[in-house]
Amino acid sequence: MKQINELWPERLQEFIKEMRRYFKYMFNDHMRFVLIFGGGAAIYYYSQWVKQLTPEFPISLVMSLILAFFLTISPIITLLKEGDMVFLLPLEKELSDYFRKGMRLSFTIQAYLLLLVLAALMPMYFKATGAGLVSFLYLFGLLLLLKYWNLRLHWDTMKTTEQGTQIADPLIRFILNASALYLIIEKASWWFILAVLLIMVAFALFIRASVKNKLLKWELLIEKEQGRMQMFYRMANMFTDVPHLKSKVWRRKWLDPVFRLIPFGDKNTFRYLYSRTLVRTSEYSGLIVRLTLIAAVILFFVNNLYVAVGVSLLFLYLTGFQLLPIFKRHDTKVWIHLYPVQPIYKKVDFYRLLIQVLVIQGLVFGGVTALGGSFVNAGLVLMVSLLFAFIFGKRYAPGRIRKMEQY
């Protein structure tokens, strides 16, 4: 029993140690600069936008949907490992305190996240309603109660592998969360609020009764924990090599015509390899798509030239910086070193591909800015983006690659 009681502190200490190791690389000088620059620009633009809000703005709907999303996403930290399914399964009844501590840690971390999200939304709420600090504390207390409700329901659904339950549970919780928050923020009749709360209680009791006397699904628990850690590793891999990362590779046959544009020859060996890696590996292709779409949405609605240029440069930097690990991705494979190709072509091909990606992204940024209605801003955004792409690929990237080769 003593070993069981010591299991959680040992796992938690390992977890904190690993987080610290990767955070050291993630929050380096470059990323701090980006966060300060990007955060300052976002705060300024957000404050200007809040000042222009009108009473017709659907503040209750926007706040309820955003907060409901963060309430519904309630991952539970268990710190389980793959071998636990064999060694800890017989001791499940003795692990109640272990899982209780995991639930407590999950609640604490997600409570801080909710506090940040609510703090970000409050200027908009104060502007639209004229409320004060008391309303902020009241809403935060309500969010804590709802977060506990979501965590408990998510934990109960971990005792079943039924596909219908796994899909319906987060959907129903999101609808109930959004409904309750909307009615409360809108200051609707207490009868409506009470009706939603009773439905939430009834849903919780129904789930609890449906999984009563059922054991935990260890395969599901370990799969969820591994998925949560892989998400963190993908973020950390943007800044340093992560040996624990398991990448998904997709065939994507429909993109084969793109690779036929690469001329055949020794000089283009690594160009072909890196292009295939970029397209087939979800962590890189997905990264490019996500960052491009986020920036495109922002640029479509931004009319200020300085903000538009700043957003373009920020997302171009994030894309380029997070693609740098591709350079060393295949270094552990022995046949890469057997290629009868001069080493200089490896760097040349990588820098060329990096510039091409950033140029395409810059073209998208310029096009979206033009669709937003400002052709002058679009031309300047395009010009600055293309200039940045070449400076990043010709000047900045080689310096970073030299540092990477020293380790």
C-alpha cells in the first residue's frame, strides 16, 4: 500500500521535470519577443475594437459560446503509462486516491485557464453591460462549479467505450454549458435558469447510473493521456527535438503532381525529401494550414496598415521558425547519410523550400487583405511579406541551423 501512495508524487515529479525541460526551450528569447510584440498588438487592437462596440452586439451569445467551449474541453490528467494497463489494473480499487489527485490537478490547471479567458472577455462585457468587479467574481465562481460538473461527467464517461456516448457527451455538455451561461449573462428569468440546471443535474445522474459498477477502461485512459502528451510534444517540437513525439504520416496521393514539378537530379534529392516530409507529415502541413487560416481571418477584418503588417510578419515568423526542425528530422536514419550528394545541397534545398512556403503564405496574406477591401494595404502586406520570406530564409534560418548542428 505504501508503494501505491507514493505513485502519484513520483509521477507528478517526473511530469513537472519534463515540463520544465521543454518550457526552457519553448519560452526562449525569440518566443518572448514574439509574445510581447504579438500580445501588445493584440491588446491594442482588442481595446480599440471594444471601444467601438454597440449595444446591439450579441455579447451574451459570444461569451457563452467561448466559455462553453473551454468548459466542455475538460481533459483529465492521469499520468498513466502504457505498462500500467498490466501492472496497475489489478489494483484499480486501491487507486481511488491516485485518480482523485489527478482530478484535483486537472481542475486547478483548467481553473487558471478559465480565469485568463474570462479576464480577456470582461472588457467586452463591461463595455456592453456596465457591470463591475462583483460580476466578474460571480461569473468566475459559476465557471468553477460548471468546470467541476464537466470534469466529473467526463470521468464517468471514461468507464464506457460506447462510441455513441463518447460523441454525445461533449456535445450535450457544450449545449447545456452554453445555455446556462447565456441565460445567466442575459439575466433571464430564474425559472429558465433553474430548468437548465435541473436538466444538467438529471444528465449527470443519468450518466452516473449508466456507468454504475463499471470498471475504468484502461485502454481509453491511457489513449487519452498519450494524446494529451503528444499534443504538448508537438508544440515543444517546434522549438527542440522531442524523442517522445509520434508523428502521423499520410499518403496524400492527390498531391503527387506537385512533386513532379521538382527537376530530377542529385542537386534536388533533399528538396524532394523535405517536400515529401512537409506534405505528408501532419504536424507540419497542419501547422502551416492552421497558422495561415488564423492569420487570413484576422487580416480580412483588419483595416489598420500597421496591424496588418504586424500580423503578417508575426505569422510568417511563427511558420518559418516552427518549420526549422524539419532540417534534422531524418538525421537519425542511416540511409540519408549514404546519399551520394554533397552536404551543401541539403542546406540549399531546405532554405529554398522554407522560402517557397513563406512566399506562398505571403501571397495568401496579400490576397486576403485585398479581399478585405484595402488594395493599398494588400500591396504593402505582400511586399513586406515577400521581403521577410527571403530575409528569413537567407539570413535568419542559416544562423539557427548552425546552432542546431552544434547539439
